Amino acid sequence: MAKFQLDKIAFNKAINALLAEALRIADLEIVFSRDMHGFEAAQNKLGRKEPGEHFRRSIDTLPPNRFFWVGAFEGDEIIGLVAARCDESAWTLQEFAKAYWERAFEAEAGESGNRVKVLDGSPVAAQSYRGTFAYLGEALTREGDRNKKLSYVLVRLGLLFAFDEWRPEIAYGWMRDWHAYRGLHTRWGFNGCNYSALEWQVQPIETDWHNLSLLTCDEVGLRNLIRNPAPEILFADRKSNRTEKACPPLSEPAEPGAGT
């Protein structure tokens, strides 16, 4: 467990700033929950038949003290969510990630007993982290609301809550390189990104996972997030000018996800 202390007054101000941004998007209620059944039901309403491997009960054991999700509701309708999981072991994050992927994810047909195989020593960027990790994933937004910056609010809240709950050495997530190179990880509040972080000996059956970036938020990133949780340049409406008309700001991807 990380030894740093949180300034609770500054932390609460950061939470309130993000809640205010949610209200600017719409009349939204932000809900923090440890209820796995509620999470699964919310995902279903957002178009997912079941959670991804990182939050699937057939693969993971996720007791309430090691799992939460944050949802945005408009009345009774869920319009967005993100989930977090606490990982703790004597392994480095590199060892943990390799073991996890090889146990949980299917490979291309006929390969390695239908399990993926990560090259030894990969992901290199994760070798320096050991202890408690917080995984952020399943960042989903309702179709039709994906250009409103809601995912920026939810993932940033998820990062803050994860550090408050578990004091991890690092918070991390996975993102398709295509999204990471467009800067989505920065908008979500991660201060580290290692592109094409996983090197495969046997690739996943899902081709979108062949090139994944490892996102990280460390103590420096956390303190930056607390100090400036809702940067005006990120959340304010852009002023119309010639440069922006020629090169419009990127909208959120069709199906954003910190995880797979």
C-alpha cells in the first residue's frame, strides 16, 4: 500500500468539481456502488451482454472491498459508467498482468490451448510497480451521449475514488493504441501511457487487443488530478476560430473503454 497521504479537503473539492461538470452535461446523478448485480444490469442497459474479462464473475472473484463502479443516471436511465478493481500481490504489475492475460483471455483458434501467451518481460513499463494496483475499466457511455465528455468525468472520479479506497502504488488500465495516440488517456486523467505495451507470443482472438497501450496514474498524476480535476481547456466549450474550424476537436470514440 502506498504511504502517501491524501489532503481530504482538496480531495473533496476535486470530487465536487467533477460532480459539477456532470451537472453541466445534464441533470445527472452520480452513483458510487459496490453492487456487482447492479453493475451487470447497468452494463446490459448500455448494450453489453456481460462485463469484459476484467470484471466477469466467471473469471474473477470480486468482493465488495475490492470492487466498485461509478454510474451516471439521468432519471432512472443509466447513461454511463466505469468500474474499478483492486489487485494486490507480491508480484510486480508486469508479472501480474502477464499471468492475468494468459489465464483470462482467449487466443486465436487452435493456439496455445486457446489461451493467449505474453512474451516474458512484457509489458516492460510495468516492471517497476509492486504491491497494490487499482485497475480501471469498462468505461461505457450510452450511444447518443458519447460526445458530451461524460467519460472524462467518470474515469477521473473512478481514479480519485480508487486512490482513496485502496491507496494503490499505481492505477492502471488498457486502451487500444488508436485511442491512446489520439490523447484519450490524458483526457481521462492518466498521466502515463506506454504504447503497444503487450508483446504477444500468441495473440488474442480479438484483433482490437493486438495493440494495447498501458495507461498509468501514479502519485504525481493523482496530485495533478486533485489540484486540477476539471481543466477549463478540457471541459469548457471551445471558441469557434479559424484553426478549430480547419481541425475540429476529436469526439469520444464510438465505444470508449479503459479496459478491454
